[in-house]
Amino acid sequence: MPIPTNSPVPHRRLLRDDVYRSIRDAIVRGQLAPGEQLRDQELGAWLQVSRTPVREALQRLAQAGLVVAQPGRMTRVAPEDPDTIAHARQIAAELHALAMSLAFASLTDSDLQAMETANDELRSALNNAEIDAAVTADDDFHDVALTRSGNPLIPDHLEVVTATLRRTEHLHFDSLKGSASPDQHARIIAAVRASDQASAVELTRENWSTLATDNGEH
């Protein structure tokens, strides 16, 4: 099993969540490809931890649909499944729309400036084919409403489905570089500035609903 050669957090013992995030991110970025067999011992050696937190992380990833576990046989990175991606997109769209609805009245000029900055960075990253920077900028844009929503359960529930969608973006980035997402983001900001809550919520929902492997990011 080819695994990343760099230790994600050198010179310290990883906590349980760190192990989960490190394996998750390797799957999302395609470093651990769909169908790849995952061996506890090799992952533990990479992360410098025992097999126990690795197994716990793989169980969590199986629940998230990123890993397929066959008891007594083997564990593999889950293949891409169009139905799973569609279901994840539906959930993400509704939860982000809810966050925007809850956050709308609390969004400040500073928040909108932060969204505009993140959107500019997203546009630049897409133009320069920088996938990690694009994902970070997109997260920064949507994190404004998530934070202002005041509901900490929304990001917790998004954790599962977002990883599935981010993996799709990494695996198909060549088809996403012409994404309409920056323009969609700009319309969301304009709706907020115009005090049009219904439009801001619906545009946010559409932004996530239109993610696809062949015609655009969100």
C-alpha cells in the first residue's frame, strides 16, 4: 500500500482526532486512491501511532463512506459512488442554506469583506490550478456563515458529507477549474448586501447543489 511519506505532525504523538484527520485528508486528496488497500500497521508506522487509533479512525471513515471494511478480510478506500456523491451534495446544500438563514441577520460588513477576500482567493486558485488553495478559500468563504449561524451542530454534521465532496473535487480538478462558483459566491454576497435573505439562502443552496464531477465545483 503506497502511503504518504511525510509525517503530518512530526515529533509528537498524534491524538485520536489527528489520526482520523490525517487519513481522511490523504483519502480526500487522492494520496490514498479509491480501491487502495489500507493496512493498520503501515498507517500506524506512517503516523507513528499504535494500531488502535488507526482502527478507530478507519471505523469513523467507514461510517463517513470513505472506507469500505470487510470484517476478517481487508479494508479499502471506498470507490467513488455517484449516488453517494449526490446524497452528500443534497445534505450539504440544505445545511449550508440553513447556516445562511440563521447567520443572515448577524452578518457584518467585516464578514462580507472576509467573504469577498476568500472569493477572490478562490478565483485566483482556480485560475492557477491550485486545488488545495481553492478548497481552503472555498471553506473560508462558507465558514463565515457557519460561524455566524450560532449552531455548532451544523459543522459537525457537515464533516461527514464535505469530505466526500472534497474528494470528488480533488480527483476531478481538471474538470472543475472553470467553475462558476466564484460568480455564485459574488451573487450570494450581493444578496446579503441587498438585505435579501430569501435570495441569499436559495443561492447558497444552489451553490452546493450544482457541484458535479463534470461541470463545476461549488
